[in-house]
Amino acid sequence: MVLGGAGTIGSATVKEIFKRNPKKLHVVDINENNLAELVRDIRSSLGYIDGEFKTFSLDIGSDIFDKFIKESEGYDYVLNFSALKHVRSEKDKYTLMRMVEVNILNTIKTIQQAINKKTKKYFCVSTDKASNPVNMMGSSKRIMELFLMKYSKEINISTARFANVAFSDGSLLYSWILRIQKKQPIVAPKGIKRYFITQEESGVLCLLSTLLGENKELFFPKLSPEKDLLELTELALRFVKYQGYEPYICETEEEARRLAPILPKKGKWAVYFSEADTTGEKDYEEFFTEDEEVILDRFKDIGIVKLDLPFREDKLDYFTTQIAKLRKSGWGKEDIVNLFKYLLPNFIHKETGKYLDEKM
């Protein structure tokens, strides 16, 4: 069973599983349009398998999903890709609480359900932003990893951290395609570098972690800071040139908006480079911290972190209890930030008072 299986990474992994002719493959996602496209994509490229392939448009946080699991025969492998992955999701206290629900609470719930159904392996995707997190999204995934440690005593668990998946749904690079279609400016933040992997690479990495990863192992792609770390402003210029236009760098958002419909007629495209001054923006990416045990010689292109994160079960229980109380009585953003710091004492929240929704 693949949860959140209609998103970019989930669907890439579903296709890798489908290629290997499983006896049963069920895909669950809240987005019915993406599920429909996943089926069309698979039927148009891979065709059919001998086993059972079904999709279900369900919210895994709902009681309907609980009923679905209860009445199911169970699964050998459960893969969880459902996540709120945007740094911008911490802009208000309501979306932030939903991030806690999706990234942490739903993970706890689906692990418990997998244990009850005697699942062999539970895979849950993490993020590079969980290494030394500076934003709430990254720290929510770090807390999720702590809960993975707790439940690894009852079920085999593996995970993966990786770079940005190029042109994935909702990503900056994907937004550039839409900006071209809508004749709008191409925007990128200054001084921000990122790693990128393809959609197929993300699916293969997650499948390998699921099938070959030992308990508490985290897979990551071997990427070089010197060769593979790319500056977003340089990528923006390359993208515009690839589209057949000469980049015209604008000084302000207003200039970029004004010139956007005019410049294409002259073979140029409006480009604006913004300051990286929003909350939670991390200058660079890293897949592991200095105090984590890393294995680099098992695979040629994949590294492994032996996750052995220290945790106290009473603190994890306190966290979930307090979150439940806040959801009943009301909460502010600071309440959630303080609970995150309670579990992650070294977490330094990079709060600037400005969010991505306040920029182009």
C-alpha cells in the first residue's frame, strides 16, 4: 500500500513497484485528480499487471480510512509519502497544525495500523531539511524520525532523505513551467543552492530503501557539493534560455510584472531575483549530520545513515498529549514552536516575520 501515492515522488515509486508485477498494489491519496492521472499514466506507459491494482481517494487521517484498513487483508509493505512539504506551510497557526497532523500524527497512526496488520516493513519518506532543521517543516520531519525510532522496536522501518525532485508538483522549477505558460516573470531567490534528482531516481531510491534497507536505515543519494549543488538563480537563467528566450533581469517585482507581457515579442523574458529573507529559508542542503553514522560503501550511488536518534518515550508521549490538548482548547504558533523545541532542544527556528506568500 502506497499512501500519498499520487504525488510526484509517490507516483514515481508506484510506477517502479508496478514494473515488478506485484500481487497487489493499492494506492491511497486525497487528490482524486492526481490519482486519475496516475492511472492514465500507468495504463498509457506500462499497461497492466497480473495482480490487483487499485486506487482509493481517501484522507488517511479520517475514520473512513481507518475502516478501510480494518477491513483490508493487510499488506507486506506500507509506504507513506503523504506530507505537507512546503516551508510556507508554517505561515499561519492552522496550516501549521495541519502540518503536525499530516507529517507526525498520521505517521504514528499508520505505523500503528501496520503493526496491527503484521506488516513486514514500513517506509516513510523524510527530507534533507530534517538535518539540522531551521524551519517547522524540516523539524516536523525530524520529530517524525524520532517516532520512527520508537516504533522500530515493533516493526522494521526504513526511510530516505533526498534533494529536490526536479519539476515536482508545487516546486519552484515546476512553477517556472506555469509562468512560461501564463507569460509571467521567472523568479528565483538569491544565494540559495539546491541539489536535484529526477522523478525516476526518487522512485528507485524509495523502493530500494523499502526492499533493501535494514531496520532504522535511511537512504540518501550520493551527491557532491562541488559538482551537484546548483544555485537557483543560475538554473533560472538556464531555464529561460532553454525555452528560447534571452533573460532580462529586472530590478523590482513591479518592473517584472510590467514587462512580462511585452518582452517575449522581442525574444526576451522577464526574470527577477528576490532576496532570500523569508522565514525558514535554508541556504544549503545536507543529508546527514556530523553525529550520525554514515555508510558509503554498500552501494555505488546511495549512502546510508544508521539512524539511532536518542529519544525519551515519555517526552514523545507528552508531545502527542499536548498537541491533542491544544487542538481541543486552541493554540498559537508559539505553542507549537515551543513543543518542537521541547523535543528538539537544538532547533533554532529561523523566524524573519516574512513568508513566501508575501513574494512573487
